[in-house]
Amino acid sequence: MSLFSRHSLTKSTTWVHDATNPAVLGRRSVPIKITFRHNMFTGSRQVLVDGATLPGSKGWSGLVGSERKLEDGTTTIVGDEVKFDFYHPEVKRKVVGKIVVLPAFMTYDYQCFADGAELASEDWIQNQSLRNGTPAPTASSSSILTVGVSGWRVDVLPGGEKKVRYRLLATLSRAEQSDHVRSGSPAPPMGSSDLPSVEYNPNQPTTVPPVAAEVWKSFSEQLDIANILKTSYRSSHLASSFPPFPPRVVDPWVDQTEEEFLKGRKAELEVWWAAVVRFPRVVGRLELLRFLGLEVEAKPQV
């Protein structure tokens, strides 16, 4: 695809779906980002969930809509529908929806429905927030987690056995969600144009003071949390791309308490942590936050 067609003729629209499952989540909801990319010249399109392409969603949408006669004798344009469904490991159920491609003058409009409700786009949420005089949310309206491996210690247990523990420094910065996302208010009508033209500055989000913690964890303990996180994606399209944990060393002739070995193991763990905290939906896992000593209470829903 040429640079012109890729960047000038491909439209990308993202919606936020607050998925619920009272039996599992109680009153809490999980924000899911659904993105639709559509090339207005070729008709090629795909659906992404939290930034990852949904398998089977790539294809082509009609470049023109079809006409349908109404009961009063008038006609209307019926847009192309792109249906999707996926299992969400945190919500623990399947999310079903569709995206409607509506031809407009020299462009296209898009509607997204999930679990029977029309969703609001991220652009609308940001503009609505600016209309109300409050800062728009960050691009992901989610938390930012960083984990560093800053050192190790070798403990001698009763009986003379040596146990290596690594020092993990974790910081959680939380960005506030917009009122629209928390309340689940309905999406605006198609074609709304009463929003002011205001430049959005993503460098000025509404944030909560960061939370930091220090914990000492062995290699085996970190392997355990890696397996817990990976297992939570076993029914998701993201399972195959989960960051692999550093392999165990089973050679009995290798002294795993030597400084050179520990330097290499520390570097491997740093690479893994840097990758896993950027993986979709990992930051919201309570098991991970507790593991890192970040006992953060969920914000009450209003």
C-alpha cells in the first residue's frame, strides 16, 4: 500500500465499551477499546480490540451503501455491517457487536454497537469533556505501570540452602476516566456538529498521584505470576503473543548465585517486565497489583 493511501485514505475510529458481568465483576465495569480501520479507496478494513487485530476481521466493505424503501415511500441508505465477537478474559464472557459503515459526502461515518448498545467514540468523549470545561482523558483512559529490577540479594536459609530474591520497584500512575465512560451515558446522535473546535492537549490529563512499592521476589515467584497472567488469556486472541518468561536453568553445574549469572538473569527479567506491563489489560489485573505490593482499591462507581 502506498504512503498516500495508507495515511490519507485510511480512517481509524475508536470506541470505548464498558463491559459488565455482575456475576464476576459486581458493579465494576471493564473499559474495552474497539477500533475500526477503513481504507476509503480500497474498502479494506479490520477491527482491533485493545490495539490487537481481531482474527477474522480483515476484509473489504462496500464502497457504497444500498438503498432500502421505507413504509412512507421514501428511501434510505443502509450501510455495510461488520459483525464481530470475542471472548474477554477479565469480563469472562463473550462480547458481541457490529460496526456500521455509512457512506457520507466524500467520506464515511461509522457506528459501533456492542452488547446491544451504541457506543461513544473516543473523539466524542474528549470533545464532550472539553465542552464541560474539564480536561479530556488520556489516550487510553487507563493506568500506567512501570516495574524495574534494581538488584538482588542472596538469603541463606536454615540448612544452608541459598535463595535469591530480586528487588522490584513498581510505580502505578492512574489517569481519571471521563464522566461519560464511568456513567455509561448514551452516545450522541449521528451528525452532531455543535461541538466547539478546541485543540486537545494529551500532555495535560487528569491524574491521580502515583503509587509506588518495593518488593523482593524470587525467580520462581515471578514465574508463578507470569503463568497466572498468561492463563487469563487462554481463551483470547492475545494468548499467542503474551511475552514469554525467561527460561529456567536446570544445569546442575551452573551456580545460580554467582554475580555474573545474576546480572544476566536480572537483565532478562527487566526485559520481560518492560514487555508485560505494556501488554493489553495487564495493568488492571488485581493479582499483579497485589504481587507488586500495590494495594489499590477500586474507585467507587457513580
